[in-house]
Amino acid sequence: MRVLRVALDVPLATLFDYMRTPEIDAEIGDRVVVPFGTRSRVGVVVEEAANSTIDASKLRPASRVLADAPRLSASWLEFMRFLAGYYQRPLGETVMGALPPRLRSLKPLPAKVRDAALAASGSPQLVSSHTPSEAQAQTVDRIAAAAGRYAAFLLHGVTGSGKTEVYLRAIARVLERGGQALALVPEISLTPQLEARFRAAFPAARIAVLHSALQDVPRTAAWLAAAGGAADIVLGTRLAVLTPVPRLALVVVDEEHDTSFKQQEGLRYSGRDAAVVRAKLAGCPVVLGTATPSLETWQNALEGRYERLALPERAVPGAQLPAVRCVDLRRESAEHGFSPSLLAAVGERLARREQSLVFINRRGYAPVLACHACGWSAGCLRCTARLVLHRTDRRLRCHYCGDEAPIPRTCPTCGNLDLKAMGRGTQRVEETLAGHFPAARIVRIDRDSARRRGELARTLEGIARGEADVLVGTQLLAKGHDFPLLTLVGVLDADGALLSTDYRAAERLFATLAQVAGRAGRAQHAGEVLVQTRYPEHPLFRALARHDYAAFAEAQLAERRGAGFPPFVHEAALRAEAPKLAQAMQFLQDAARLVPVPDEVQVYDPVPHVITRRADLERAQLLVQSGSRPALQAFLRDWSERLFASAPRQVRWHLDVDPIEFD
């Protein structure tokens, strides 16, 4: 008797055995419908065995094979096993979670979806009016020389150096040989502009776009086109790395340093790290592109695991990196967040009909609404966080759980009518600028202004056409955008990250500032960046002014090495949520004693999260570190098995391998 082992998306860390019958000719990689309790479910056959540990009389046969999608390959299943094992999640959850929702459903696929997915491309040749620079051409040749084998490249190019042109030409070489390319971007907001660039460069190519904001039908059709080999290029966010690509010959990760590549629920994988593994399993090159590499990637390059390819100059002839200057707020008093120097610089650009960008990484009007009479401040009832004032729609919002409340007319505690908005966000900055420059066309871009589908793309197109004078924005504007008329960037409230207890805060601040600074002066006009700070002598700002990432990284790595932080150790965090903090803490204390801890592994005491209560649940975590990745993985494997078997139901928990957030 042959047994099919089927992965199902159920909360159990195991596979399920089903009888293979002559009527159901299922093979490894097939999607099948199987009985599960009183219901039917869709699963994937991942193994076949001669017998089962379950008594044969209790085994049930699979109901039918679903043949409306390509069979999942052995190499793709190997990739799924790696992800499930490394990130300590059930294989069923990993396999089924990698499929589009429609392919997990019992509903049959509409014929139009299947037909659309099968439509092949024409001749996918590169169409480009750009003449590559010598550095770009050499970089493309170096990547192309690694065809047919695994090689990891760090494409370290300054902002505006033409990294996208390198991607396009490297992909063109792959398509000429009949291969497929996979290109990842960190955010959905960056997908439309890169898609437009790709479609212009490859007008005859089939490009499959994949991200979580797509509706079921286009997402499923794109997945089928990629998995069936009809798509030449697969472009998307981190979830695109989970897509089967049978002729995968090149993987590109744009803005590899971006934290958006880390999934924060379910299978908590790193899209960047998964892309490297994917390339290794496929035996093809992977290109990690950025102006500000993550310290992990930089260290891999220093140690020779990745080859660094440099683009040290901007691609547009004559374009220079912007001049970066700190505005010392100890000497210039800021009125409503703006120093006289920054206001004067904005005025100069308006007079010259050039664009300015004012960057503040906080949306809303003000982060705090408070009463100075009694000290009350508006707090979220469900989280240990303050409610953010959004004046445009007169609401208080929690940026952690999404809860909302109306703005009170008086202080709920003492009845004071004079409530004060403290601090500033993008809405308040926009208001302040409008007061200083009433004739200016001011455009605000943040997650609030870009909620409607297509709104962000339309706004960005208008900015590129010169339909705005001053931009106010968050990190949505910090990366990937090219505005030829933008010559000034002003940065507000940059100092907060310097005082953070998060050891990654300085790395993230440098990356954000370097990226947003790179929006200025990308064409023939010189760019200038003004950073308002009370710490102008800080080494981070000095390195930023010199555009010297290498010096900044060297200093940060020295600190990390001395303190025992990644990339010199490997980490995992066990996190727990419960109605009461005592329950979460007790679970973590008990968990720390579940299995013996080897000498190479350090398990630290549990502590509450900084934001202890979130969405009515109390949260705590403990950290695990080891200088040996294999030792840490072996410990986590044994530990997670015990946790799945013994965790109490009133506690929600998860293991986060290679965590990047600790709030």
C-alpha cells in the first residue's frame, strides 16, 4: 500500500497520511482535495511512503487531484522545507501559505484565469535609449559571467547611479538564453514605477506582477504564468520569492537593506535571505542592490561570501551627489519645527521654480494631544501607546492597533478647554509650510494620503511633471523615486533615532537619510540636503555629509562586535501574547526550561515589550543568541517541537528567527 503525505494549512506541526488509490493518481507536488474531519480541504502532496504509522484501516483516500495549476516541482518543495525548518514553522503552513488564496480554495479556477496565464510572450528583447556607463557595463558583464551557477553580488551604487539599468541589462542577458528572472522590491508602492520601467524596457516580454494588494484573479493569473513558465520576468514584493519559477536564471533584490523584506506574521521569513537561498538552490546568480547595504550584507561582502560591485558615481552625466549640511538647532531656534535656514532654502527653490522635499517620518498632525493643566494625554485604550492626532479628519488614531476616537472638546480629566497638540507629523508640517508660502503648491505623501488604489502613482506622476513645488512626506518618498526638478531636501526630527535603545536604530537612520538625501540633484541641477539636529558633530551625520557609507559601516560593525550583536551572533526571539502580562511572562519562564540549553546557546530572561499592551493583549519576549548558527538551529528545532506540543491555549506565541523588531 502506498501512502501520500499531504501538507495542510492547519495549526499542527505535522503532515497527514492518505491512502493512494488507483483512481487517484496523485504525484509529489500535486494539489489534492482530501477529507479532513467532516470537511474537505486542499493540500499538497509532499512525500510518498510505502507504509504509515497510522493503522491502515483508519487511512482515508484522497478525493481528487486538482489539475488546474502546474505540479509543484521537487526543487520548490525543497525550498519550502528549508523555510519551514529555518524559521521553525509547520511545513503545511509554509507550503499552503506560499500559494495564492485562490489555489487553496475548493472553488475551480475560471477558464479565463487559466487561459490568461498560458499566454506566452513575444521576443523579450531589451529596448533602451540609455548608453551604459563603463562601470555599468562592467557590472553587467560580471553578473552575466556567473550564468549557470550560484554567485551572490552586492551591487553597491550611490543613489542615482543607475542600478535599475544594470538590473535590466542583466535580465536581458538571461532572457536571451531562455531563462526567467525574479526581481523583488521592498514595498508595494515601489512596484508600479518599476513595473513601468520594466515594461518600457521589455515591451514584448511577459511580466508577472505579484504582491498582496492584488485581487485574487490577477494575482492567481500572475502566479500561474510564473509557475507555468509563460512569464519571462516575475516582479513583486517579498511574497514573490515564494513563487515557483521553473527556469529561474537570475534573482534581483532591489533596496536589499529595507526592513519591509521581513515578514512579521505567520512564516516570519526574510525575503532578501530567502532570495539568496532560492538562487543557491536554483544554481543562479543573485544581485542585492542598494546604496546603503544592511550590515549583514556588508559583512558578507567583507568576508568574501558576496562579491561587491561598485557604482560610485551618478548615471546622469554631470550629476553630483547632493551637498549635505547640518543645521544646528542649538544655535538656530526652530519655529513650529522649521529653522530660518530651512525656510530660506525652500523660498530660494520656489523663486527658482525648483522643487523641495521636507521629510519627517511621522504621519498625522501631532503624536500627542495633551492637557497642560492636569497632565492628561490621549492614550489608546487597547495599547500602551498614545493616540496620534489627525486633524484633517478630526480623529485620534492608534498607529499600532488602528483604534480611533473623536477629538475631545475638553480635557476628560479636568475639563480644561485648552488642549495642546505636541510634536508634529506630516499634516502639521504641511500646515506650517502653507502659512509661510501661501502661493506654493504643497503635496503631502504618506500612508493616509495614499490610501486609495492608484492615488500614490497618480501623485508621483504629477510631481515628476512639475505639478508640485514643495513635497512633504515620510519614508514613502525616501527611496526609488526620481524627480528631476527636486534640488532641496530638508529633514526634520532626525535626532530621535540617536537616542533609541534599539541597536539597529543608527543603521536605519543612516539608510533613511542617505536614501532621502539621494532624491536631490539627480539631474542637471545641484542638490542640497539640510538636516536639522542638536547633534551636528555626531559621527553618523559626519559620514552622511561625506557620503561615506564604508566609514559608517566600519564604526557600526566595531560596536556590534564589541557588544555581541548581529552579524557577529545569531538571534531568535520567542514572543508571547496573553490577556494578562503575568501569563505571558510565566509561559516564557516555563519555555526557557523546556529543553536543555547547550553551551553554545544563551537564553536570556523574559522581559515585557516596550509597547507592552497591543490590541488588548499583553506582550513579552525572551532573546536567544549563539555564535554558531547550526547550534542555534539545532536548539530551536528541539525547542519548537516541545512548544508546539505543550503551549497553553490562552497564550499566543511565535518564534522569530533573525528578528529585526523589538518594540
